[in-house]
Amino acid sequence: MAHLPLVHGSRVRSFGRAMYFRQLLNDDTACASYLLGCKSSSDFAVVDPHAGLVDEYIRLADGQGGRIVAVFETHLQADHVSGTPDLVAATGATAYLPEGAGVEFGHVALADDQEVELGNVTVRALATPGHAIAHHAYAITDHTRADEPWLVLTGDSLLVGDAGRPDLHAHGDLSADELARRLYRSIRDRILTLPDHVALYPAHYSGSVCGRGLSAVPASTVGFERAHNRALRVTDEDEFAAALLRDIPPAPDGQAEIVAANRAGRPRSIA
């Protein structure tokens, strides 16, 4: 695996304090975002920040004696305004996005399998294109407990009860059908190769337009989704793509404006 030359903090594994992890839910948009980090080094990160929760991420980190040094996006968001520019401005954190995300602001582009270390916590990028052409899940390891992933943040790829819709980022020769097929391979070859016990945290839950029959429970495990996710009941790529393209919800309100704001990295007063 490729390690980035930019590494935050230093790993103190013998008697290090266990990882801090919080899921934050925004019920207006049914978006889940995450604050995590190493309590030994005080290096924290936010994943898929929501613009409306920026002050809360900072408050929670401050309450743990931590500093937000990294902000990760799983992909260019199309349904809500990202809090990344406000967090970077407020904390001086480094923004990390998937390679090829096509944004117009300063960031570190992560390739597949690259890792960022936050003290005793490792964030490993798993390329999972399909919902968007540039999309990462992030496998999280707490080295004070084990040297294998404890949880995976799946963004809009594998959700609890469904898979992410493939049409929002389709354009030109890149059809929704092709993206659905890439998503099938991403889920099969990257997420479902993780052990069944790995906890699974998505970017959306019931009420989001990014899936159809999403569960109101905003967390699961790889094994439970392998056994019970309706999108995974299919037997092959053709069937998966056909099923995923049926009954797609309406596009998010203001999608074009939201995408433009997130691509430019400028804060906007859009819910």
C-alpha cells in the first residue's frame, strides 16, 4: 500500500489511547458525516462534512482536546453543500479527495490504497467508482486495538439496505448504466472483500434521494449487508445494473448549483 509523504502526528502504539469516533446525522438531508481521530496525538479528521455542522465538528474536537488536521470527501457531493471549505478555513486542515474528483480548490488527490496516518489511526482509500466516477470508501484502522480495519466509511457506494444511485454524475459517454456496472465491481471487489465483522457506515440513510429503500438505521456491518442488502441479491452485473436503474428517485433540488459550489470550494447558503 502507498503511504502519503504527508503524515499527521506520530504513532504511539504500546499505550496509546483508543480512537475517537462520532457519527453526525443531518435529518434535513439524511446525510451522515464523521469525526474521528487519535486521542494520543490529538489529530482528528472529518469525513464528508456537511456545511451546517462545521461548528459542531470543531466543538466536538475541542472537547476531546483534538485538532482537525484533515478533511476527507468520499466524492464530489451532489445533494448537499460540503463543509470542507469552511473547515479548512477555520482549522487549516488539509483537504483530501479522490484522484480525478475534478474540484477547483487546493487539496491532496488520493489514489487507490493510499493511506493517511492520524497518530494511531490509519485512513486507507478504497477506490469505489460507480455513484460517481471518482469515489472512495475509507477503511479505518485503530492500531491501539488491531492492525486490520475496524470500520469502513462507504460514502454513496454501498448503503444500508441499498446501493447508491448511478445517475447523478452520469454525463456524455459515461452513462448511468456504465456507472452502475462500475459500482457493482466496486462493491464486489473492494467493499465485500473486507471481513464480515467490519462495521459499515454510509453517507446517507432513510430520507435521502441518493438511494431508494434505505434503512433508517445509519450503520451496519459488511457481513449483514452481504447477507441482507436487497441490491446484493442479484447474481451478476447485468442484473445489478438493471435493478439499480429502476425506480430512481427525483434528482436533488438545486443539484446543478450544489455541484458547482462544491466543485469551486466556495461556501454557499444552501441547505
